[in-house]
Amino acid sequence: MASFTERMVPVLVLWLAVCLAETWAVDRGNFKTCDQSAFCKRQRALKPGESPYRALLETMELTNTRLTLQLINDNNKVRLLLELYRLQGNITRVKINELKPLKPRYEVPDVLIREPPTEPLSLLSQDENGVVLSLGSESQRVIISARPFRLDIMEGSDVLMSLNSRGLLTFEHLRMRKDTFSYKVTSTVASVWDNIKRVFSSQADPEAEKKEEADPANQAETTKEEEEKVEDGMWEETFKSHSDSKPNGPSAISLDFSLPGVEHVYGIPEHADTLRLKTTENGDPYRLYNLDVFQYELYNPMALYGAVPVMLAHNTQRTTGIFWLNAAETWVDISSNTAGKTVFGKMLDYVQGSSETPQTDVRWISESGIIDVFLMLGPTPKDVFSQYASLTGTQSFPPLASLGYHQCRWNYNDQEDVQSVDAGFDEHDIPYDFIWLDIEHTDGKRYFTWDPHKFATPKEMLQGLMDKKRKLVAIVDPHIKVDSNYKIHNEIRSKGFYIKNKDGGDYEGWCWPGSASYPDFFRADMRAWWASMFAYDQYEGSMENMYTWNDMNEPSVFNGPEVTMHKDTVHGAWEHRDVHNLYGFYVQMATAEGLIQRSGGIERPFVLTRAFFAGSQRYGAVWTGDNAAEWDHLKISIPMCLSLGLVGISFCGADVGGFFKSPSTELLVRWYQTGAYQPFFRAHAHLDTPRREPWLFGPENTALIREAVRQRYTLLPYWYQQFYHAHRTGEPIMRPLWVEYPQDPATFSCLNLFVCSQVWFDIHTFQKHNGAQNLYIPVTMSSIPVFQRGGSIIPRKVRVRRSSTCMEHDPYTLYVALNLQRTAEGELYIDDGHTFNYEKKEFIHRRLSFAKNILSSVNLAPDAQFTTRSWIERVVILGASKPSKVTLQTAGEYSQLEFDFDASMSVLTLRKPGMNAGADWTVMLQ
Amino acid sequence: MRHVTACFRKRKHGEFKCLSRSFKQVLAGFYETGRREFTVLDSDMRFQVIVAAVFWSGFVESRKVRGISSSYKRFYKERKSFLCIDGSKIIPFEQVNDDYCDCEDGSDEPGTSACPRGRFYCTNLGFRPHYIPSSRVNDGICDCCDASDEYNSPAHCQNTCWNLGQKERAYVEGQMRTLDEGLRLKQQLIEEGVLLWREKQAQLRELQQVAEDLQIKLEEHRRRKHEAERLKEQTLKALEAGDSGKGRILMRSCCNPYSITVDEVKTKVVLVHDEERLLSEDEALGLLGGGHQIDLTKFRRTLWDVLTRGDSVKVRSISLHFQHPPRCFFAAEWEATNLKKVEEAYETVNMEISDLRKKLAIDYGTDWEFLFLNSQCYKLKVYEYIYTLCPFNQVTQKNTAGTEVSLGTWGMWAGTPKNQYSQMVYENGEPCWQGGSRTTTVTLTCGTETALRSVKEPSKCQYIMDFQTPVACQPVLKQRGIHSEL
């Protein structure tokens, strides 16, 4: 499926003009700029230059799997420990921590699916200036330069990536606060202890003296350290009325990366911005700090609900990625030596041959934790996806039904309302799979409960939906009403599972229920308890067709700084500052685990989350939060989901229709037509907006929406196979064109054209378009320009029924679109659609290929077993010529197939070949 | 109903008969003899017409074509080939219901789910026959009560038509009874309405008469007040002119507005039982409480008190003794007060008139049948709120804390063009948080009682109410029987 929404640009522009008059936007004053975030301001004040860090080559230790080396900051003599690993699959991991931190610094757990397997590193050469290591079998090398410290990754004579080449490595070491009594006492005790130690150790170890000199705790160096000036915001910081006590003082880290030859970088969601990242020199850096941003603004680097600290760099030769594993507040600066150049300037450079190599420089700044960065070296986009997947896992394989259409609203008022909306879909013959209940379904925003009047008999309601093979999602947010009559609250409190404020009491904030506390999802025992709450006997009124939605898990705290939690709250040994961006990740993890457990480990969960982090793809779906009913928001949903897909989170969607405000009918229809081709397809609306179920806009628009939803349903087999593929490989489902055409520079920032030597077929009219041209596709309200690429085979189920489950046993129609070589390939994946049995090899996976006038189905998983009642009812071959005879061979039998040939469109339709979808077969055109 | 083709092929003569589009109800009766008769009823049920199409009873159904109504059977007679009903294509007859869609219009697959635009006919013997979309055939969900749609599915569908039919018949009977009773009550209410209308009209006329009278009175009082003021001014002028003799006389005769003399009492007050006799000095003095001249305050406590009791003395009749009444300031004030009273009365009456006129200007239905709702209010408690509908006036919502919020005031009738009295709109209620104001749409349905049945708020600040009343009963309902769908 190719890019299509770009065609709406003229419409978008028009609408924008109308809307400019409105003043409706985020209250920016609620959120920090880099200047208002003390560590960002401090770090950003440092300009590129000679790095104070020096590699102490004599401290180098190289084992088979890892290299360690100390770095010293010549200004304050603080030492760092550099660890370098070569990981399997062309990944290099660089870890930098304080050699001897005052107390441990936070290292992000649970995001990596395992300790990444390493590959041997070997020393190629070494002298006093540096070390050269070989990275695996390729001609890749790492050069560690000693003075100043920098790290270059080379392939042949090309530099792929340089670290600290601009000297922006900083590591604010943990320190005692100097003006406090305790500091003085402790430092005195420490020096006494050091003296004692020296006496004893010098007797025991003659080498100790020598080592001592290099020790950062050494007295002489400490003196120098004391001279460092204390800046504002190091030990305390206030924003608006909120103060951050910062008991641990400054702890920021920063590192720069240079990417020679790179002009295009992508990723680091979530931002409401273009797919291609912009340079940030003239404004704020991109910010990664999970926040509940009310009425977010488009096209700026402000933080949103989720954070995935992964950036991809791409040029015609290579794709690489940087994964900065840090869960604290993070800012990313991007600069480029070509950013200011016009196209003409670039061409001039090219003609004159005098161009400096284009280069993009990136700088990451985090408030605390350590530097733990994975350099994913490609070289292809797909390699980077698989490299990242090997670290954080792939998209969870969702239940098939969750790929259908979801009908949501804040709120469906009561059971009767749910029933009548459900009936409305049948009356208007529009399929849907899930109806959703927002916060109002609960008893006073106490999650896991039901409003006793409006949802008095939830099981009855769920049974009614189940009778139609449909499902429901009920919201469960992580803020818990402080109410001694509420079981969940009492249990969490008595178990001590709440996040603590800096004074040790349960942290309380303000959210939907009023005063609320926040479970500490960083505790495994808390998560286990939370998961157990989803058991059918715990969660009253729940049934197996009820799933979960985690909202507000940034976490959102209405009266907190930047509408989130105070950074000095405490999670066991860690401050919220260290872990913030992980909160939503853990909430979804625990919830998904709960849904798995309630079924005894049999059923796949479905959990939607608003906040996320690297690795969240393993637990379900995300959506782009509280957008608005505006054309620009429809447009931004595409780059937002594309960006998420690039960093592993494929199951992405935006609220169809827009959450805030009320869409015009045209916008609503267009949004359905767009949403039908995005992975997560859910309509949602704010409480204060008028109703907008699909049939409320007159029969014509009902028909348009029905058609868009039906198109989605016919393509469900393809979506499902795509999700299976994403689950297996980590490749995105919705992808920008450059992923498919990495060598075609026109696709790199392609938003309104694509240039590809391919054939494309309009999936509705079968009209054929040749590639390598700019096309303007005229549209009407009823058309969605969607193309099937020549060379692909797409299985569809064209008998669209009430819900996806109703279509389970339906036959397939294969759409074979021939390319210029008259070949095509595709896959068909079938399983039970909802259990983990596919992990036990209970599925059908076929390769469908067309070549030399033979279409065949070959088993891709001979060791897998599954039987299906589905059969192939039709084969449509686009770009075909007329055969004289068509023969089907299956199970050793030959039979003649009837066919119909449309000469005007070159479409050959094979009538009712009838073979089972899981069988081996070939069809020969003669 | 809308699926019924308007044309029937009359086999015997090979001709077509088309039904006029004005026929709104086409009901098919089934006769087990193999004969098929099509009964066409017009919307008013005034007559029945047997149109066409008698099929030979000798016609043999050698193969059951699933999913079609008897009226369509003629398209599916077994021959070598089948013509798609839209005429677009001819296919071999074996391809009818072979689970592959050949015809654009879906007509070759009436009994399977193969065609996206197809439909399946549930015969539903004992209940209502109806069409379902082909996509509901064998989808594992029982749609036809005769279970005919799930002939190849794991769903275990029971034939529930008889039960449903029973229920439906009971329901329809109930509805009919309700309708009958409702219509009867409506007739009463119409009669009452007419009376009420007349009464209101009479009331209006009365009020208008009162208003006219008051108008006259008003003019008289204005004139008097004017006169009194004129005299007052004259007096004042005279006083100011310094004509002391005349002034003294005026003073003595009456014109100290702040005191009353014994002489004045003697001339103006008489005994109740002997009007002709002048009071003696002593009697007058007695009435004034012993002084020759008293001020107004004292007067109120003495003479006024006696006068108002009215059992011994009274003021001498004006016509006789006030023919040339003292033109004093007191009189001017008196007249002003009187005028004000009359003016107020006049205003009140006029307001009543305009209120009544406004009420009477509302459309209460062709027979004033909705008039009785005026000045009534109906309440309903839904969850934590009490809703009050006062028809033609306003809608309010009261929460448990007792705070009342307006959900709109009477706006207009907003029903269908066919029956505009089926819906009311109340608008401009309390403003909403996100702009706009609360509105309520009230749907009127037929029932034997007048009551508010349900209140919902499907979208914020948009309320819908179901209001039952006999006056919403429409005779046309009665003609929709069990056989409302072919």
C-alpha cells in the first residue's frame, strides 16, 4: 500500500486558511523549554570544542566479549568507565558510567528482551594515540582516540559514525552538596577512611600507591573538584509553583554523534512533527519526556505522551540507528552542515565538486542515569529494524479482531447506549469489532469497578456483544482514587505499593477521581499484583471478550509539574527523575500480563496505551493521544505513526475524527478513509462533542464511511499477515517509501510524490500506473487513492461481515499484481486468530508466487500444522494477458478453471478455483 | 417493503403488470395450494386489489433455491441458464447458489454469502418474513428466527419464529389496545381541548373587556389627577402671590394640608343615623380628640379610626358637600395614588392578555389536542437527576443537591413533515462549558397515560426525552399490522 493521503493536500490548504483565525492551542507555559529545564540549559550552554575527556589506554582491558577503558575528565579528574561490546547482528554497544559513583546510577531494566549476545572483539593495533578494534567479520573497525577521547566507527575508509567528535561528552558526576553539614561530616570521614585504607593497602599491595593517584576520590583531585562552581538549578529547581528538591544534585549526561554523509534522520517519537527530523539550532531540541499535553500543537519539538529514544539515519548507501537507552528526561539536538543550503547551493556544490560531505550531528542530553547507547549499523533499513528488534523485541502479535474497526467515545453513557450503538452498526451494515468504554463507566473513576446504575449488569452487556462476536474495551488508568472504601486502593496502600513522595509518605496527586495515588509499577511484585487484578474473579463484571485501555500513564497528574509527577518522588532506590519515561511502559506490561494470565496463558492480550517507551511494542497498541478534529491533525497522524513504526511500534493509530472539537462531515469521512489504512483504526470523541457514529451524517456519508470500513475488512488477511511479519522481524507495517526504496533519494523526504521504477495498480479500478513519474490522482469524496504495487500478491476476504470473527472461515480472493517482469510474490498467514498457539506452530504460512505464468502456493512452515476451512474462491491477476486455458493442480489432480478476461484493464479473474487455503497448489496459465 | 419489485411477470400471458408507485403496502399472502396471489393494499386500506401472477400449481420445484421469497421464485426456475435479475449476465443454472458471486447484483447467490450486495430471504413461518444481508448467512449468528440463515454453520440456531410470532402478536395486540384506548382518550382530550380553547378565548375576551373598562377609568383618573394638580398649583401660586386675605380664607377653609380644623369636621362629617344634622362643636371636638386643630398623625389615630369603623359617623356624601371641595394638596396626592392603582391594574390585565395571547398563539395541534399539556409538568428521575418537562414552557434538571439547571425553553414543533407534532424542541437552556447551550428534543409517543418515559443525554448538553401521551396516538398506526414487511 503506497502513500495516498498526500493527495489531500489541496483540500488541507484550503481548510487551514479558514482555520487560522481560531486561537486554539496548547498552553505552552505549562511545559518547560530547554531554558527552563536546568540540566538542559546547563548542557546546551556547552559548545563544541576540545573535549576535556582523555582515554586512559593503560587501563584498557579486553576480553573476548568486551572492552573496558577508563576515561578521565582533565578538568575535574573524575574518571568514567567506558564499556564497549560488539553485539550479534552488527550492533555496537557503548556504555559509559562513573568509575566510582557516589551511589549507583540508574540503568534501565526490562526494556532489553535479554542481555544482548555478544560477538568477539579483536585488537587490530594500539599505540599511545589510540586503539583500533575489529568489529566482527566485516571490514568494520572501531577507533578509540585517546586525547581527546573520541570514538569512530569505520567501514573500509568510510566513517559511519563518530562519538564525542565535537567534544560534547559530559557526565555530571554525583557529588555531595558542599554547603551542608552532612557533606562536611561525610567528607571528613571519607578522608580519614582513605588515610586508613592507604596505610593498610600500601603494606599489602605495592601497586596500590600508583593506582591511588588515578583514583577520583583522591584528595588532591577533590580539592580541584570543589572549585567547580555551583550553578542555579543544580540542587534545587522550581518551575511555576513546583519545586524539585534534587537531593542528588546534578547528574546529567550528554554525548554527541556525528553522521558523515547523512542528511536525513528520523525517529525519536513522540512528536507532532514531520517524519524527517528538523535541525534544532534555531529553537528547542526535540524533547523526550512523557507528558499529558492538553490540546497539543503541531510541528514543534515539544514532548508528548511517549518516548522512544531511537534515531535512524539514512542515505543511499546505508541506514544506521542510535538507541539511547535512558529513561530520564532527554533532549535531542540535531544540526546539519547542509541544513541551511538551498537546493541550488547543493547543486552548485555538486557541479563544482567542492562540496564538503554532508553531515548530520546529533547530541543527546539526559537528566540522569548512564550513557548506554546501541549503535545499529545497518546497512539496510531492514537490517536496522532487525537489529533494534533483537534488542527490544518486536511488535506483539495482536488478536486478529483488534485489527478491525474500533468504536469509541467518551463516553457511551450506559448499557442501553452500548446496545443501541451496537445495533446501529447492524442496522447500517457497517462492520466493527470493538466498542469502548471510557472513564465514565466506572463507579466514580474507581477503575476495575462499574457504575452501579448505568452499568449495573456488565456481563449481560458483554454477553450481548459476544453473541454478535464482538468485543469491548474498558479503560483502566493507573491513578487510584484515595478512598478507604475502595478495595484496590486499600490493597495497594496496605502492601506499600504506592509511589512515595520525597518524605516517605504515599504520593498523592490530582486526577480524574480527585485525590489519587500512583502504584509503583517499577516493582515486579506490584506488577504481579496488578496483573492478578484482571483475573475474572477479581475484576467483577469482566469476561473474555473484554480488553483493556491504559490512559493517563505518563503519568498524568493534574496538579503536578508539567501535568506529571514530581521528579523527587521515590521508587525504592530511585527517584522518579531516573525512571519517568518508563512508567507507561510498565503499566501496559503489567496490564497485558494480567490479560494473558486470566486466560491461563492461552489468549493474546489487547491493551492500548497512551504513554510508551522503547520496547512498548511488545505489549500492544498505542495511539497518538488527544488530537483534534482538524485537517492538519489528520495529516500529522501519518508522520506520527510512520515515526513510531520506524522504532518498532507498528500498532499505531490516531483518533479517527479527532478527539477535541467536532469534525466537519467531509473531514470525518476523509479521516475514516485514512484511518482504514492505518494499523490501529479507532474512532474516538471528546465528551463535549456531539455524537458522531457513522450513520449520523446522512445516507450518503454513511455509505462513504461504510465503504471505507469495508475496505479495511476485506484487507484484514493482509493486515494480519503484515502483523505476523512485523512480529517476526520487527519491520514496520506502515512505512515511509524510503524503507522500500532506500536508494531513491526522492523518497527520503517524500511527502507528495514518489519516484520508483515500478508499476502500481489502483486497488479499486485496477487502473495501472507506471512508476518514475509524478502523478496527480483526482479524487472524489468516495475515492481513496490506494495502490497495490506491481509484483505483489495480496490475499483478501471480500465477504465483509458484521465483525472479523464472523469472517474467520470465509474464503480468500488473491489479488496478483504483476510487475514489469510479470512476476509477483506474497504471503498468506492463517491461524486461530486469538491464542498463543501459533507459538506452538499451529498456523499456516504460505508463500504465493507468480512467475512464468504459474501461480503457486508453497508452504513456508512445513513443521507447522493448522487446518482451515477457508478456501480460495477467486484469483484476480492485474496486468495479465489472456490465456487460452487455465489449469489447477492440487493434490496430484488437474482441473480446468473457468476464467474471465477484461481486456480493457488487462484483468484476468479465475473463477472459483476452490482449493483449500492451506493446501499446496499451482495454477498454470496457458 | 422497499425490496418489493414493482413489476410482476404474469407468466400465462407473458405480459408485465406494474404497480403504481403510489401503492405503499404490498402484502403477500401465501396459500399452500401452490397458487400465489399478490395482495396489494393501498396505504389507506380502503380496498384490496388482487393484481396478478397466478403461477401454475403444476410448476415443479425440482431444486430448492435457498434464500428467495416466493415472489422471486419465478426468476429461479430451473432451466439451462440463469439470467441475473439486473439482466447483466447469463450464467449456467448450476452456478446459482454455488457459493461464488457471478452477478453484479448478487442475484445468483440468494442463499449464500458469496455476493457483497446480496440478500437472503428468511421465510420465518409464524413470524415476519424478512431479508438479511448475505453477509449474515452462515456467520455463526442466528438472524432468521427459522434458523434458515445458518444452514452450514457451527451455530445451533433454534426455530423461534412461533414464539416470536406469539410475542409479536401479543405485543401488537397490546399496541392496538393501547392505540384504541389512546385514541379514545385522545378524542376526550380533543373535546376538552376545544372546550379549553373556548374557555381560554372567553377568558381572553373577558380580560380584554376588563382592560377596556380600565382604560376608561384610567382616562378619568388621569383627568382628575390633572385637575387636582392644576388646582394645587393655582393655590400655590395664590399663596406665593401674597394675597394674604384670600390666603387666610383658603387656609382656614381647608388648605393647610397638614392639619384639620374643628370647622372642617363640622362641615364634612355627619352622623350615620342622621345625615342632615350638623355636628356640634363639642361633638367635632370629641372626634378630634379635644383639640381645635390636629395634625395628620393625630387625625389617623382619632377621627380616621372612627370613620373607618363607620358605625357612628361618616363622611358626608361627596356629591352634596364636596361639590366645591377644598382644592387642596391632599386631593392631588390622593388622585395620584388612585391613578397609580388603576394604572397597575391595567398593566396587570394587559400582561395577562399578552400571556394568554402568547399561549394561544402556540400551535396546539389541529384540534387543540395538546392544549391540555399547557400548565402541566411531568417529572422523571433518571440516575441522580430529576427531570421536569413542562410542555410549551420549559425543561429542567435538578440534581440531588437541589441545583436546578434549565435544559431549554419551548422552541417549536420539530417532527417529520408528515407529522410535525411528533417532536418538540426546547432550546437556549443553561450555557455549556464548551459553548452552545443546552437543548432538549422531546419525542411524543402514543400511550394511554401522559408521562415522561425516558431521558437521555447522548451528547453533552443535548437531551432527548420520550414523552408518552394519548394525544400522540395516530389512527394511521392502526393500519400497520403484523404483516408490515414482505
